[in-house]
Amino acid sequence: MNKEDQIKAINDIINETRTKLKPLSFNLIFWGIFINIMSIIHYSFPSFIQQTYYSAGIYWIFLPMIGMIYMTRWNIKKYKEIGYSTTLGRAIKIIWGVFGFGWLMITAFSLYKGINPVPDILFLLGLVIVMTGMIIKFKPLTIGGMVIFIFIFNLNQNPDQNFLIVNMIGITLGLLIPGILLNRMKTDE
């Protein structure tokens, strides 16, 4: 097997893995819609969400925890349907598992310190999206993660911005749109 055949074989395996991950684009779409709806509700009804010092923190922890439980069950079901896991698929699961753990730590620390967790969470999300996009060689996902970095930079430069609007735009461009594009990706099946 010459060098070109080896490179072609590796690219074929990556493309096959990307196709196998295509059903999991539901994760990106789900979280894009879920977080945007939460942001819209918080933006539209701030006095309801922020009734007490801890109510906004509870809102932003409790509902995503329910979403995590749902998505974990959905992902387990999908992996059982597929029947196997590739090394790249396993790497993606580990990366997103670490994101979930990091999200919990950032949220808990922010709640304890009384600071806004959005920039830190978006930074972590941007890293995970870029890594995922680069691993599966899907440019819209990689670009989506980089766009989130631009929003983080902008939020750090102008901290008086409404973090809910920044969150909605960043999540839409970083998760929702790449998730839709991944879902609509053409396959040879």
C-alpha cells in the first residue's frame, strides 16, 4: 500500500466516522434550541427568573441537568442501535463528557462567587466545538467554535453587554447552525 492509498484509507475511515456521528448532530441541534429558549425566557422575564439571589443560578443549573439526563439517555440508545463505537466516536464522547463536568464546575463556582458564568462556559464550549470539528474534519463546526471565541472576546471587551443576547447569537452560530449542517450532510448510504 503506497502513501496515497494510506491517506485515502484514513480519510475514508474519518468520513465513515463522520457519517456515523451524523445522527448525533441531534445533540448540537437540541442544545442550540434548548439554550436559546432558556435565554429567550430569561431575557423576556428577568424578574421571574431572578426572583431571589439564587433563582437564576437554579434556573441555569436545573434545566440543563434535565437536558443532560435526556441527552445521555438518547445517546446511549443511539449507540446501542449502532452496536459499536469507533475510536473517534469514543474520543468525541470523552471530550463532551469533560465539557459536561467542566460546565458543572464553572456553574457551581460562579454561583458560589456570584459571577457571570457565560464567558467561561462559552470559552469551554468553543474549545470543545473546535476540537470536535477538527476531529471529524467538519469545517462548519470548527468555524462555529471559532465564532464563539469572537463572541467571548467581544463580551470580555464590553462586559456591559447583555450576556443573554451574546449567548443566543453565539449558541446559534456555534451549535445550532453547524448541527443543522451536519444533520443535512450528504451520505453515500
